[in-house]
Amino acid sequence: MIRILEPDKEIIKSILTTVGKGSPDDFSVGDEAHKSITTIDFVDFQYRNGKNTSSVLARLSEEFIGKYPGVLISLGKSSMGPPAGKAINIEVSGENFKELIKITDSVKTFIENAHIPGIEGLKTDLDVGKPELVVKIDRNKARRFGLSTSQIAMNIRTSLFGKEISDFKVGEDEYPIVVRLKDEYRYNVSSLMNQEILFHEDGEDIKIPLSAVASIEYGSTYGAVNRKDQKRVITISSNVSEGFNATSINQQIAQNLAGFEMPQDFKYEFTGEQQEQAESTVFLARAMMIAVVLIIMILVTQFNSVIKPLIIIMTVLFSTIGVFGGIATFKMDFIVVMMGIGIVSLAGIVVNNGIVLIDYIELLKKGKREELGLDENSFLPVDVATACVMEGGKTRLRPVLLTAITTILGLISLAVGLNLDFASMLSNYEPQFYIGGDMVSFWGPISWTVIFGLSFATFLTLIIVPVMYRLTIIIQKMLIKLFDAAVD
């Protein structure tokens, strides 16, 4: 590994290898000597001299993945927040465990044969080669000696793991006293089987060797059997290679698995990151719907109209065209949670420009009614109303553009990760200016969402909103004429 990392050693802060522990996604209990984890810690972003750590990860993946038979290697970045599982996470569930193992292997092989690029290396969470030493108790012999299976089991447990019999106190500290066999006997099968079991019968102490009532067998078993909703589950998982999109790969896997014949009473489902993403999408869609409904309710009460709020809300819905268009144009990854939050926040920003424009048009129409001596609920002539719309667009052009431009310029610094240390600049004349940073992955998607959406929504506010407003005036006039004609 040192040889592979040699070209990038100036950006590496430390390398730590821990033997006995697996990856953070491995929830096994206790130390396991056949596992290890190597953590590479890089220097802060501003000291990396433009080098990208993703290229280091890609090079490690190329050097290690699939190169060592019998060794399972997994590479990944440290993730913020609670663990959500692997990028590719497929749970196969069913009742018959032996059949479930066969089906899981078939699903794994089926996906591997599809040769979908970007899959780092599929593996299952089932350890089928865990060695075990089975102690088989002869119940007839044990009953003849007056022993129970629990007595025999507790005797073996005490020998191996010990039993707390008292405490040793030093001042305020207490230390447990545990009795168990010495190492030279504890790890010797013959010594374990020849140990004597002490029990009382008819007031006498009787000792018999464990081998008189039990025998041993060597075998292998499963590391653990996982269950979900009372059904046995085996998980097929993998990371995604650097430069590939996890959502796209999962969609390709789903399309391929559509042709896989799953036996009855067995099923598979995508979980992990994809499940979290789906739940986040549903939550954000619900939040967006609630936000739009609340905005409509407030606007209806303020304008005392349904048509005008709907025109304003249309700009919110159309602004998403700008969001997805910008993402597609610049080939950005769509991050559901961050960009979803950006779309919800965009709704509140876009609405303001529409309110400012329509409110001013209504103000001009009110002034024209007073000039013509009309009632405030009466309709203005179409040409007069159109003139109010044009005047409103001209007058509010500058405020709408200034609002959009200042918001966009303010967000660009957040989107690209513009960093400037004012304290160092004023004290040492060293601004420590750099672009990028670790927080760009968090704030960048939100900022770009608002920038793309607001840029497109500004065009909608200045052109589409006046056009739609004038169309409503014409439609209202036509409806009044039709109504008058019907009455006559």
C-alpha cells in the first residue's frame, strides 16, 4: 500500500491499520483475527495542492479489488450521519434457510454475469465456514448419574469463560474475582473433556469426568442467521467504484433482476442507501406539497382571489425545469436529500418575486378604477388592464432582477466553496484563500439547486407571469360576455 500511495504522500496525514476489526458497516461482536481495517487520513482540503482524494480511492480500487483470491476487500469513504448500509444492498428473504442460501448465490451470480460496470465486488453477510466444536450430551448416561444438561453446560462455560465468585476491594475500587481454567488447559480439548464434574448425591461428593456423559464433534456452522419480519434474510451488498452513480447502477440491477425467476415464498428488495433515498424522496415530496398548500392558502386570503395565487404557484412548479435542466446541462449528480431541501426552499424565494409583481399590477389597476370612477369590483377594459400589466412589468423589472442577482451571487460563493480567513488576512495579511473544501459536498447541491431554479424562475416572473395574468383578463372578459349573452 505504501508503494501505491507514494505519489500522494504529501497529502496523507496518517495511515492506521487495526487487526481484529472489520469495516464500520460490519456489526459483528468481538474481535476477529481474520479481519482488519486500514484508515487513511488526509490533510485538510486547503493543503492538498489541488489533488483529489477520489483519484487515490480509484487507484486503490484498481490495485486491490479482485486481485487476491479468497480475500474480501472493501473500499469506501467516511460518511457523515448514521450508517445507511452499502450503496448496493439487496436483501433476499424466505423461510427455508438451505434453499435461501442457494437462491442468494444464484442472485449474486446472476448480477455478476450481467457485468454491470461500477460494482466494486458483491458479497453476502453470511459466514458459512465458521468452525465449531459440538459437545453432544448422552442424556441417558447423564440421567443415570443424576446430572442435568444445564449442569454440564454451566461446567463447560465456567471452564472457558469463567465465573465471578467474589470481589476484591482496594479503597474505593472493586475488582471481580473470576475462576476459570488456565490457558494451557482451556485451549486443550482433551483437558476440557477430562475435567471432573462435581455434584452431590445422598450427602456425598461425586466426581465424574465430562467425557463419561458427553462426546465432541468437529464441524462448521453459520456465523449468524439474520431475521427481518420473522423471516430469514441474507444480504448481498457492494460499494460503488469511484466515478459511478449508485442510483444508476441499482436501476440496471433492478432491470436485470426483472428477468430472474424467484421461487415462491422467497423475495428480494433493495435496502440500504436506496431505501433511505426512497424514504427521503417521499418525505420531501410531502413537505413540498404541504409548503405549496400553505402558500396558496396565505395568498388566497391576501389577494382575495384564487386565480392570482395559482399564477404565482405556477412559477414555483416551472422553476423545477430550471433545476433539472441545470443539473443535466452541467452533468451533476442528483442528490435527493440536499437538492430536495433546495427545491423546497426555492419555493419560498420564487413566490416573493411573483407577489411583488402581481401586487403592483393590482395597485395600478386600483388607481385606474379610481380615475375612471369605477367600483373596485368592476372589470377594467382589456386595453387599460393590459397597460397596467405592461407598466407593472417595467416598474418591477429592476427589483426582481436585483433580488435574483444578489441571491445568486451570494449563493455562488457557497456553491463553489469560496473560503477566506478574514482574521488571518487582517492580522497576518494572509487570507488563506481557496475554493472547495469538505463542506461543498453538503452545501453545494442545495446552492446549485436554488441558483438554477431562481435563474429560470426570474425569466418566468418577468415574462410568463404577465402573459398568464393578461390571459386571465381576456378569459374573464369572454366569460362575462358569454354570461350576458346567455342571460339575454
